[in-house]
Amino acid sequence: MLFAAGALGALLAVTTAQAAGDASKAAAAAQVCAACHGADGNSMIPMYPKLAGQHPEYINKQLQNFKSGDRKNAIMAGMVATLTPEDMENLAAYFATQAPKGGTAKSNGPGSVGEKIYKGGILGIGVPSCASCHGPSGAGIPTQFPRLAGQHADYIVAQLKTFRTGERANDGAKMMRMIAGKMSDQDMAAVADYIQGLR
């Protein structure tokens, strides 16, 4: 618990992105995002994240990070190249107002290894519960931690692996890099499958 409280404080200290955009001004721009993320932010492609219902502050921060290079992704770098700060805020507001569609866990439902990791962590190796930051239902904590509920398992696993290797390093206090660095591929797959089924 001390780890979670300390990490939370550190993360809050580095969180600077705010989103207060106008969703109505982003409908046209959001159509460009639709090919990968779906018109309503509910991506049907497992390698691309669902954006619907995500906290606008989180979306805005990621867009800023893609533009600055703090988060590296060749596709997204091109997509954000011409976006203004206002465009990013508006897109964040647009996707935040879309209704998220849930997913289904393939094999990690109640009582599974995935649920145990999500709710209790992996005590023997110092992995805290995902729920301590992302909430018991995966709703996240606005301005602090992203919504995970219903997110594609493939996307979650890919992001955990990029945190583990350090390829993704925009987690401020290095919290996700430290956590993912302790997880096996099997741990990641189990918890990601469980997250996919959260509603």
C-alpha cells in the first residue's frame, strides 16, 4: 500500500496534461481516427486501443506525448503531427463522451489467475494489484489513471511489454515500467484477458 501511495504521489507530480475540449468541434477530425479506433472510439481491431469512455485528460496526455516524442509510435507520430493543442483537447473530449462497449474474457473470468493478479497483484515478486490504481471495475481514476475495462487484451499485453522493455516510457514515475518488468508473459496474458472482460 505504501508503494501505491508513493507512486501515486509521484505520478500526480508529473501529470500536467489537462483536457477541457469541445467534443462538438472534433467530430470531423475524429473520422481520421476511425480507421483504427472506430468511429465511436470502440476499436474492432485488437491491436488498437478502444478510446470510448476514456478519461479526456489521459487521451490528451497521450496525444501530446506522441507529438513530443515522449511516447514513440510511428503511426501516431504521423497522425498528431498537424494537431494543435486545441485539436487534441477536442478529440479527447469527443472520445471521452462516447459510450464504451465491453469485451469478454476468453478464459480469465471470476476465480482466474488474471482476476487474482488484477485484484491482488503478485505478492511474491512485488507486483501491486492493478485495481489499486485502475479501480475494481477498471474504470480508472480521472486525471490520474486510465480506464482499462473492456480494453483489448492484445493491446494491453503489447503495452505491458513495451513498458517492460522501456520502449514506452511515458509513465512519469516509472510505475508501469517497474511493474511490467516483474511480470512474465503468462502473467501479462492472464491479467490482460481479465481486463478485457471487465465492465
